[in-house]
Amino acid sequence: MAHAVSMATRVFALSDIHVDYDVNFQWVRNLSRADYRNDILILAGDVTHKLSLLASCLNELATRFTKVLFVPGNHDVWVLGESPERTSLQKLADVAATVERSGASMQLHRHGDVLFAPLLSWYDYSFGEPSTDLYNMWMDFHACRWPAGFGPQEVAKHFMDQNQQVSVHGATRVITFSHFLPRIDLIPAHVSSRHRLLDPVLGSTRIEQQLRQLGSSIHVYGHSHINRRIGIDGVTYINNAFGYPGEERITARQLLCIDEL
């Protein structure tokens, strides 16, 4: 009697899909409902600040993939148009609840002996101090609202302290993912000095410390909207941002298979 051949599980990476733009959400809706049934999607943040839209998008993806693993980005915790008392920490809690209800997950996930570990993160100015121009133009400074005494460094510590609970016991491979960049040299050398103004809000060196402590072999990140795949000291760093309409030159605007299990 012939034995059924088990299909390999592919791992896809995607970030920064910004479904507030109808053309981006239409791309999600047009994804095949048959091609990815056995596959895992890592979605590395920046879907939308609207909870109803987040739920709709994750529902669409969860019906196409066997598992959707999500970590929030800065846009996802914006409190634009919401109650003045509402903080971005409260928004994060609502995002987490919305993710689980939608069939996706922000939790650790094991597939055989492979551990997928989401790393909550924020920027903490370890990539440089922000300029006055950056304070004036960076939307997070206006669209996020934190409790009293919370600046970006406190936010980053609060988020990344939660990652310390991760245990890799029993896993032979670890794939980590964050929205923010774990190291500033992931920005290519060709990026103009005009855009390097953004360096302080791109990520944190603590993410790098955490993924190294976990023994990660692949780290997926988002945020920069600059697609890249590069190996550094035994870790493969991958950014596959969908990006805003009009960013086709720097973003691939398609799913990227990063591994096969």
C-alpha cells in the first residue's frame, strides 16, 4: 500500500503591509486560499492602528496559512482618534487580544524541534540620539501615548523584559522575529545621509543581545521598508517589507519563503 507523502512546511516572512491602503489590503485578499495551507507566516508588525482592520487582515491570513505568527510594530499601537486617557500600553493589550481572536498568535510556537520566538521591542536610542528635526517629524511622538514617566527607553525596557521568559528547551533550531531592527548595520551603506536621520528610532541593540542569547539562526525584522537578507556571525537577518504604495523600488511586495521545515 502506498504511503502518503507528508508535505514540507514552508516558512514565509512579511512585514509592514499597512492595510490602511486599500491596494495593500486587496493584495492580502487576493492571496491563494490553497497554496499555503501547510505553511507558517511570520508577520513582523505594522499592519494598521485600527483594531477592526487588524482583525479583518489577520482573519484573511489565518484562513490561508496553518499558523500566522505576529509581533506588533509602532503603527499597531498608535492611539490616533482614541480616548485621551487611553495609552499605547492599553492599545497593545487590545492588539494582543485581537490577534488571538483572529486566529493568529503572538505566542511562542514550536514546530517539531524548531522554536519560533516573537521578540517584543521598541527603539531606545542605542542607535543614536534623536535630533530636533526627528522629534518634529516622527509620527510616533504624536500618535503614541505612554503612561507618565515612560519615554522610549522605558517603553523598550518594558517590552523587551517580557522576552526574558523565553526558554529554548527541547528546540534544536530557533527562529526569532521583531518589528524593530536588532542592529544598525542592517541599514545598507547606500542609504543617503538624509534618511539616516531616522537611525535613533529604528531599533535597539538589546534585540540583538536577546536573539543571540536564544541561539537564533534566522531573525526576521521589519520597520525599515528596505528589503534585505544578510548573514552576520552565524545569523541570517531577513526583512521582507510590503511597504506603502509607491515603494516598489525598495520593497518586493510579495511573500518571501525563508525556510522549509
